[in-house]
Amino acid sequence: MKILDIEILSKRNTMIPCTITLPKNKENMPLFMMAHGFCATRHENGTFTMLAEVLSNVGIATIRCDFPGCNDSKEDHRFNCIENDMDNLDSMLEYMCKNYSINMKRIGMIGYSMGGKVVLHYTKRHPEIHTVALWAPAATNGLSGTESGLGDPKWQKTSFEIAKKDGVYLYPNDFDGRIIPLSYEFFDQCLNSKANDYFSEYQFNIIMVNGDADDIIPCHVLDQVAQTVNPNANFKHHIIKGANHGFGAWTNEPHQMKELVEITSNFIINVL
């Protein structure tokens, strides 16, 4: 296994901080791309790191990045939106295919929380992606279904109007106390998101994992999403008992993180 922390040039001429994990055999490698959640990092509290290492041990390459304004990204968070996140994913895919021996018929993706929404949009544009993993995904249309401020319709209307007028809304992040600038584009693209529609259209391999104690994207919301799955899809829905939105990473319960990575990697290895 080889781990590389690099920066690659995006299509919009910005630098993207990335981590690439390569297996020993670097010929004709399957590839798995990773999309982190809202205001998170490419490592996702270690769970993305764990998954990348497990996949590399069976010959699967991975690449993950920090989205605009997150972690090591030098961009302002006002440039964070679905379209720019997908631009990062496009740039990563092109970089991997240009610089490594990638099996174009074996490419998959994972999205965590808001990254799940981004991944569902991406698969709509890239039907060649035949394997998808979703962790506690924002897989609803619009910004519905979250119990945090982002899911409050009254808040959405007020903050969207401010962003429309001023170009940006300054969001107080309850999780870490930071003030996060959210652009008009962020609101416009999220509020018009058809993530649940794209989920229901997807006909290939898909696993969704969430916790039954998630208070950000509650279990009942994702139960409803699961009911809309395409009947032609190879779909697995796994619920981790006692897990909140952090899958044990926020509450020092490594057994939940282990279960999350194990159930996901087993699925990916069997179908990718």
C-alpha cells in the first residue's frame, strides 16, 4: 500500500488537496472515489482512511479530496456548492485515469452526509458509475429531512433571501462554533436538488448505512428514502444500532466505526 498526499489542479483552476491510496498491484486497478460531508474533511474522522486502507489491501485504489473551503482547501467556503464539488470529483477522476492504470469498467463512489447528495447528482451525470456507497446521506430532494438548521424550511427561506441579496449567508456552525459562509449558489443548488429522484433511478449496486440514533438525518427519513429504491438495483440497507451521525467517531465508540467500514467494504469488494 502507498499513501500520497498531493494537490491536483481543478477544472476551474484551483488546487485540490487530495489523498490517494494505492494497492501493491498498480495495473488495471479498480477505483473508488470519496466525497465527504458538510464542513468535514477528506478523512471523515478516520472512517474514510480506514475504508481506503481496507480497499487497498484487495487491490482497489482510492482518492479523496477536501471540497472547497474545507480542511486543507485554500478556497473560501463561499465556493462550496454541489457543482463545484462535482468539479472536484471530475478533476480527481481525470487525474487518476491520466496518471495510473485504472479499470474504467470498475469505478465506484462513496458519499457521507451531504457528500451523499453530491454523489447521487454525480451518478446522474456519470452512468458508468456502477457501485455506490452512502453513509447517512442527505439523499432527499431539496434540503428536507435534516434535523439541523439546514433542514428548517423557515430558516432556509430567510437565509436563502439573505444570500440572494448579499451573495452569501454567514452560517453559525453549531458543531464547532465556526462561522461558515454559504453562497447563493449553495442554497440554489441544494434547494433544487433531486437527490432522491436520482437515488430511485439508479439501477446498479448501492449500499446505504445509517445509525438508528442519528439526530441530523434521522433513521425514519432514510427508511423512506430506502422505500424509493429502484427494483432493478442491487440494494443493501444496513442500520447500525446506537450510532449517531458520526458512527462512533464523535462518541469514542470504535466498534461502530469498525462495523461501518466492514459492512461497506464487504459490499464493495463483492460487487465492484
